[in-house]
Amino acid sequence: MNPDFDLQEELKKLPEKPGVYIMHDASDAILYVGKAVNLKRRVHQYFVKKLGRGPKIEHMVSRIAYFEYIVTDSELEALVLENNLIKENRPRYNTLLKDDKTYPYIRVTLQEAYPRVLFTRKIRKDGSRFYGPFKSAHSVKETIELLRRLYKVRDCSRSLPREIGAERPCLNYQIGQCNAPCQGYISEEEYRQSIDRAVDFLNGNYKDVIRVLDEKMRKASDAMDYEGAAQYRDLKMHVMSVVQKQKMEDGDGEDRDILAAAMDGADAVVQVFYVRGGKLIGRDHSFLTLGEEDAAILQQEEQDEAAVEEVRGRILSVFVRQFYAAMPFLPREILLECPIEDQKLIEEWLSSRRDGRVYLKVPRRGQRSRLVQMAHENAEIALKQDKERIRLEEGRTIGAMQEIASMLGIGHVSRVEAYDISNTSGLESVGSMIVFEKGKPKPSDYRKFRIRTVEGPNDYASLREVLQRRLSHGLEEARQLEESRMDESLGSFSVLPDLIMMDGGKGQVHIAQEVCASLGLSIPVCGMVKDDYHRTRGLYFQDRELPIDRHSEGFKLITRIQDEAHRFAIEYHRSLRGKAQTHSMLDEIEGIGPARRKALLRSFGSLEGIRDAQIDQLAHAPSMNAASARKVYAFFHPGVLDKDPPT
């Protein structure tokens, strides 16, 4: 377990509310994302000894170093958020949602002269308005049918008004469920009023509809038409299911951040929700220490609400300026809990950094207002329950980064890249690049390099090749992004590091410095030096070794970076070496081609499994027969078939 995370204490703090929980291992990687109707009860179950839970879950639980959670307003919102987080992070132990499941939406084609209300599972930016996502496709279809009956909305695909009068009216007109705009029986203005009422219903103003259904249900029951009453009851339940507010996804498909602050005395937490492509995909929170004047306002026994809101605005203003100054990606829209100081000026500054408009908005009603409120609720929980853990975590990550920066005298450091080379006597040489941002590993930016130009065990030349390829590629990506010739999401190499850390000392550092200089880059480079026992000893920077307090958070972070770089390189090298050995051995067996090699490995799992199999087992593997089985057996057991053949 993470020493900074007290499991029993954190379990006590869990709220009895719906939400999503996220399990992390010791390296901060996400192991599992799950939803819960009651977070306290569900998360507790993982840490209670149970029989029959299965080895996979037991293994996952043994790896959990800490967990976090996001509170939602309903189980359905938790379900949709869980799906978004799984798609974004692909946790190892999540398997049920890897089919990229999509949820149903209601689509209102407002861009058409005579709009329609349709069922869809895809969101497209065509001027339509989308409602959802929803858990039940059946409920969505029932509600669309209800809207068509109530407001006589068309469902045909005719292009109106161009095709008015081209064909006779359909059956829906004959049974009174459509006003036949295809015949011009209703004007565009009158039809638009019906659509407005349908949209009003989808926006949540459904009390009149519920009242009508209740009345019809009561009348049917009084008339002893219990089947009809049950149908109205079920339809009402479908309506209630569909109109439940969804905050996890937004039909406009935009990128936006949502910011809210919670304050307590001299402390504050700002919660950030990240919405990308209209989907809430993650969150982050930052701990702030307030100035004396603001802290004094919050500590007064009788607080002035207006003064408290001014403090909240100052907190968000400071956060926005500091947070987005270092962010490589800026969303088009930032939703705030309250107005902030210099809002217009900050908008202009952010817009200049993004090379496109950035809007700072304070939503007062609707779906986005509720999303801001949810961010505020999660900020309150984080401040109330996680205050001490946040301090420890920031000391272990951001604080440790700042320690390293201060030690090197290079100011602010956010992104660190570390490199390592692995080979076996020069064979299958590989390079690895790992990335730490704000003191945490960022596996999505890790990269692997097969050495192309170096023969034999030459680590210096291999490092030169890896760095040359990485930095050159980064500069080219940055140039293409500047010229808008590539998708921003593909430009991960364009973000250059604030610091390069080499697994080694003087030689490795000088190689990196030479590559940077040749490309016109002035990135600081230091080496992570080990002692005779292969333990991290210190940093080599500007031609001297710097002493480090071995008990400091900065030293612990350096050790984690060095160990992670080494692990990543070794694992990649081992996988290549294993593939090469497997290929070379099976490739030597006459008559065993690619199809049979694959079939054997699938059936027996490894070379050892193939070697230990008997002839009849080999013969029953896919694509194999008795003759090929004898060849494989003879290869691994030379001379045996010359005696009594085993079965």
C-alpha cells in the first residue's frame, strides 16, 4: 500500500452516494474503474475477505495502492461516466466495456425546416440537438413515439418543403398522429411551435405530460380497464427514465473544462472536470493555501456572503492564470462557478495562447449549471475528507518536482522525460522513453525505439539515435501543428520536456546535450547516477555530481523515475527477445509454416508447452495432422521416434 494512503481511514470517509470509483496501483496506473449506487458499501466490499471472489479480482485487490472517486447525482450518471473513463484509460482489469458500447440519444433535427425527433447512437455536428445518453433504448423509443402522438411530429425522411405535395400523406396522417406537413396542411410556423413544445418536454418541463398520463391511468382504472391503466403506468415510467437529467455527456461534442472551488479557513480546493468531444472523461483537483486577507474573511464567525463570493472569484482567477499558463491544450470553453477578476482580460490571454477564441462562462441554469454544481460537490468532499492526503500527494509529486528544479537551479519543471537502453551483448538493442508530468507517470506518452543504425553493444550511439529521433520528430510535429496540418490529438511528441534525465552519468548527459545543441534546443539535461550496489546515488548536472538528501521527496521521485525507465526498457527488450527466439526455433521445423506455428502457440501457450506435448496432442491441434505432429515431436525429442513412438 502507498504509505501516504491510510486505507482504513479513507474507507471511513467514503460517502453513501452514487458515483464512480477508480483503483490505482503503486505507480499511479489505473487498475479498475467501477460504478456504485452506494460508494461506501461498494468500495468496502473489495477489502473484506471473501471466498469465491476469483483469482483475477484477488490479484487486482492485492495491487491496489489507493483509490479515488467522483460523486454523481444518480446511478445512471455513474454508469455513463464509468463508460467514458474506461474508454479513455483502458484499465487492465476492466473487460466488460471494451466493446466500445454506445448509448442511445434522442436527436431533434432543428436545422431542418420541418424538424424530426429521431433515435440515434451517433452524435454529429450538423445543427441537430441531442438529448442523452440514456440507459434504455426501449424507453427512448417509447418516448419518441409519445412525442409523435402528443405533438404530431413527422417521422418520414422526405425533404421538406421541397417535396411538399410530391406524394400522398402516409398512414400516420390517416390515424391522426401527424399533421401532414408533406402536404402543406400545416404551416412551418405552426409546426415549429409543436417542435418547441417537444423540445421543452425534453428539456425537463414534462409535468403537464405526467399529469395527463396520471389522469388517463386513473380513468382507465376507474373503468376497470386495468390493462390500459398498466400501459399508461409503464409509459409514465419510460418518460421519467428518459427525462432524467444527464450531465456525463453533452450533445454538442465540444471541449470544455468545468471549474469549481471549495474553501475552508486558509485552505481551498479547485476541482476541474475535463469534457472532451462532449464527454466527461476525467477530473483533477488542486490544493491551494489562501493569503492572510482571504483566510481572515473565511474565518469570521458571521460571514458576508458577497465577500465570500469575492474570495471564491479570486481563487478561481489565480487558479485559471497559473493552471492554464502551463497547459499545452486549451479547451474552447471554461465553465466557472462564479465570475472572476479580469475575466475579459484573461479570456483575451487564453485566446491568444490557443490561437482561437476561449470563452469563460458562468452558467446559471440548465445542464452545464448542474455539471458545475457537481464539480463543486466533489470539491467539497475533496477538501473535507482528503485535505491531508492532498498535501502529502502534492509533496510527493509536484513538491518533489519543485525540489529537483530548485536543486538544479532551473526554475519550474512540469514534464520530465527519462531514457534508457537495453540489449543482450548488442542483440535486439532497444531504447525507452518514459514521461513524468507533475510528478506522476504518464504512460500514454511512453515510447519504445528499436535501434536501427547501431551495430553491437554501443549504448552511447544508441542513446544518440533515440534522442535524435524523438526530438526531431517533436520539432516536426510542432511545426505541422503550427501550420495546422495535423490533428492536435496526434501531436504528443510536440510537447518537449522541461528536463531530460538520463540513466547514467557524464557520458550519457554529454550525448543528450550534443543532440539538443545540434537541434537548437536548450533543454536542461541531468544524469541519474547509481552507486556500486545499483541504487540511485544522486544527480550529475553541469559536469558535477550534486548531493541529495536521501530522505527527501525529490530523491524518492528520482528513484521512481530511474526504476520506471529501466523497467520499461527491460520489458520491451524481453518481449522482442522472446518473439525472436520463438520464431527462430519453430521456423527451423520443416513443414511447419506460419499458420501451424500460430496454431501451436495458441494451443499450448509457449515453446515449453509444445515441447512437453505428446504426439496425439500435437496432432489434434488446429491445422495439424499426424505427419506434422511427428515432425514437431521429433524436433524437440531427437532420436526418440527411432525407438518406440510415444502416444
